[in-house]
Amino acid sequence: MKFLHTMVRVADLDQALKFFVDGLGLKVVRRRDYESGRFTLVYLTASDDPDDGSGAELELTHNWDSETYTGGRNFGHVAYRVDDIYELCAHLQAQGVTINRPPRDGHMAFVRSPDGISVELLQKGAALAPAEPWASMPNTGEW
């Protein structure tokens, strides 16, 4: 058995791509528009994953007709290992993303996508030394 992908539904594909690609740094590996079904699938992979399709993927499903999606917290979360958790959190914050659970411990943070999907960020290797502004930053909202 091999893990293939996790699918999340997104209301605004452009906003979701801005978060996952421009914010988190994932790569689009393929995109398919289905005119007859009125939906688009976009598959993303982490930059450390191979381009041959052997890495786990995140599938963004965008239905063209308006729908309301709820329960992002009920979904659970997706998790990514990152090279520098402080640098990535600062980058996301500069893009207007709320850091729901700051990386106070230099190891773990949580943010949410525009559709409320909880995303866990884990520091690659050993935890970084506690540093401001993260060390004293409180949690914000749910994560």
C-alpha cells in the first residue's frame, strides 16, 4: 500500500493556490479542468518530493458552482516538514496569514488555508532555539 494524496475542497481556487503555492511553497504537478462535471482538480507536492509522482500529493478540488464548505477543523490537518519554521511563518504572516499556533518551541506551528483547512508546520531536524516574536506570541483562533 502507498499513500497517494489528501483531497480538500476549496471555494476560491486562486486564493487557495496563493496560500499553498505562494505561501507554503508547494509545487503544482498537474491540473485538470472538467467542463462536463464543472470542477477543477489541482495536485500539489512539497518541494522536497520528487517530480515523478512518487511523493504524496495534496489535491485541491474546486467545484465551479458556488457551495459552502464547513468543518475544516473536522477534516483534521495536513502537515509539512519545513527547512526554517521561523522564516516560513514570517513569510506567511507578511502575506496576511494568521499564525494560529505560533512556533514558540521552534518546532511546530499551525496556520489555516483560506478554506479553513488546518496546516501543521514542523521544523526539519532539531527544534530551533526559541526566538521572538514567536516565543511570546499567543495562539489565535482554532488550529
